[in-house]
Amino acid sequence: MEQQENVNTNLNLTLKEKFKFFFTSPSKLFEYYRENPKFGILFLITTICTLIHKLIFSNLSNEIMKKYMEKQLQGLDPQALEVTKKTMDTMNTPALKIGSTLIGALIGIFGMSLIIFIIFKISKVALSYQQTVTLYLLAFLSNSIGSIFKSIYMLISKKAIGINAILNPSAKNTLIASIDIFTIWQYVLLGIGIYAMGKTSKKKATILTIILAILSIGAAVLPFLVGIKK
């Protein structure tokens, strides 16, 4: 308890200390952000990492997607095929990619944080919406780190990671593309964050983390499961 109070009263963690705590003692970092729920820098880091990954993935997958669409649209009127190609080229312009990434980040982060906030309210976890956004972004840093590693790998290998889930959409391929060590790390951090920031029990934090993981994974594969039932 004494150690926890020391962290809460230290309102000026240096960047070096934040970096250290993220990897060595994330609970201390979450405790700090409970009292200082400022997420501007966290949002910026997340957006930049997502943008880098998306641009690299788009450049590597562009030709593959074109060939895939040509195969799918075989027999189509040549003029209609040309319009489709031009539409794809327009959608892959850097300006549009940057814009869509920013909009997607805003909707994804604040929308998901709202869902988590509602679940917290139902579960009587005493966190404000601002604290919830901060918690979510802190946990999501693991995915941001993953995006950078994946981007580096794609640049070296010239292979677009996750392209199979787009070319061959299925519940299995979606799960493979969605779940990796960085996603698992995110859920671990989310659980630690709920425990440290929400001042709740480890059991309750674990249950809430499992619920959030099921909802997230379920939303990704639900369209395929509904299709199977039909």
C-alpha cells in the first residue's frame, strides 16, 4: 500500500521512468495515469504507428489486390473494369489513407473506450471516461509496438502481413490476422490497468478483461458465424 501511495503522489514521472515502468511494472504507470489521465501524446503515438503500418501494408498489397480484383471481375465490361482500377488507385492515395486512418483512429479509440466505459459503469468500476480512454490507449501501446515491428518486417520481406484475411475472408483467417502476441499483451495490460486504475480486485479485473476480449474477438468473427448459420 505504501508503494502504491508513493506512485500516486509522484505527479512528474519522466519519459524514461514511464518507458521503464511500461515494460517492468505497468501497474505503477497505470496508477500514475489514474491521477493524470492525459491521453494526447498516447493518441498521437497510436495514430502515427497505425498510419505507418497502414501505408506500408497498402503499398505492398496494392498490386496483389489489383490482380485479385481483376480475377474476380473477369468477364466484366472493360470500361467498368477500368473504372474499378481507377477507384482502387484513388482509394490508395497517401492523402486518402492518412485521412481515413485519422478518422478510423478517432472512431475506433473513442468508440471502443465508450463501450468499455459503459461496461465499467455497469460493473461499478470507478473510472471517468477520460481515465478509460487513457487506460485503453496505454494498453493499446502494445499493438502500436507490434505495428512498428510488423512494418519493419514487411519492408524487409516485401510481404503484406494479414493479406490472406482480405483475399480469403473467413473466421479462421480473421482470427489468425487479429490475434498475435501483441494482442495478447494488450489484454494483459488491459487487465492490469483495470486493476490498478479502477482500484478493483484482481478477480474482477480478470473477468472484465475476458469479457472485453470475447466482445472484441466476437465482433470480428460474427459476420462469418452468421453466414455459416444461414
